[in-house]
Amino acid sequence: MIMENKRLIGIMLAAGLLLLMPLIAMQFTPEVNWSLADFTVAGVLLFGTGFLCELVLRKVSKVPYRIVLCGAILLILMLIWIELAVGIFGTPFAGS
């Protein structure tokens, strides 16, 4: 149980550090211009992905299934992130 909690804390720290990167970049360059809504959406995506992967790691016992499920979760995160950033699918939520 202790190891599972350490893994969850590590996942959440990684998501938090990823959110700090644009915050720090905003202090040095005008090209990075995130609003509170951007940070909120990114936080929901990153923390949600982390929690889903943690759920898979706790509930699924077979390693190949874990790899496939976490890979699918990460692929979905990547596609959503790219769509929000540049709009490859042309949805109403597309960026740019």
C-alpha cells in the first residue's frame, strides 16, 4: 500500500511540475501566454490522466494489459492536447 501511494504522489508531482513549465516560461517570453482557463484545462487533463493510469495500475493484474491501457490513455491525452493546441481535427474547441 505504501508503494502505491508513493507512485500516486510521484504521478501528481510530475503533473504539477509539467504545469509549472508554462508558468515559468510566461515570465521570460511573451510567446507563452496561458490564461487561468488554459492552466485549468491542462491540470484536469494531466491529473486526470495520472489518476486513470494509477487506477489501471492498481486494478489490472496482467502487465501486457496495463501497458496497452496506459498507452491508450496517454494516446488519448496526446490527441486531446494537440487538438486543443493546433486543431488537427477541426472541432469547435480547436486552438489557433
